[in-house]
Amino acid sequence: MRERGAVRVVPQTPVTVVIETQDLQPVAFGAVANISENGACVWTPEAGFSVGERLILLLSFGEGESLQAAGLVVWSGPDRLHEGALRYGLQWAATSGPQHARLKSLIRAYQTSH
């Protein structure tokens, strides 16, 4: 089995997400199932994203902490625990720079405080 490159955080309180297309038009709303510095698994009742599609996510960690991040859909499938929902595996488009450093910081803070 391939070893993961980063520790996944399963949020104990909701991390919501607005999913936008490249032209920044909101197309779906959802929640984060798990997140790491490499990517995230997102639940949404909205369908229609394809493997290889690039999405813009507005992640809300609560308490006014939000962050915009681009991700590439690497897998998708139905969610067995939430009827009618879909799961999308996303890989972050950028893995360096100030935006990614802030994302890693938010994930670490969320992991230790929740």
C-alpha cells in the first residue's frame, strides 16, 4: 500500500466549502471530510465534477478563518455514509508559497484546537 505524504485531519467541527469554477462562479457547496497539506476530500450533494478538473475552493474554518485554494479533482465517487452526496478527492494545485503556508498553518491549528 502506498504511504500517504501528509497526515489527514478529520474535522470534528464543520469546515465548509464553496466550490467555484475557474471563472470564480460558485457552483456547489459542501463540507470537508478530511484535509491535509496535500489535498482534501470534500462532500457535496452537487454532481458534475470530472477527474482532472481544476476547482477553486473557499474553505471556511470557522471564527472568520477562510482561505481560497485551487485544487485538481483526482478521484470521485458516491458517499456511502451520506445518501445522495458525492465525494471528491482533490490535490492542491500549489504546494508552496505564502497561500499554501497559510493553509498548512490553518490545518495544524485546527488539528490541535479541535
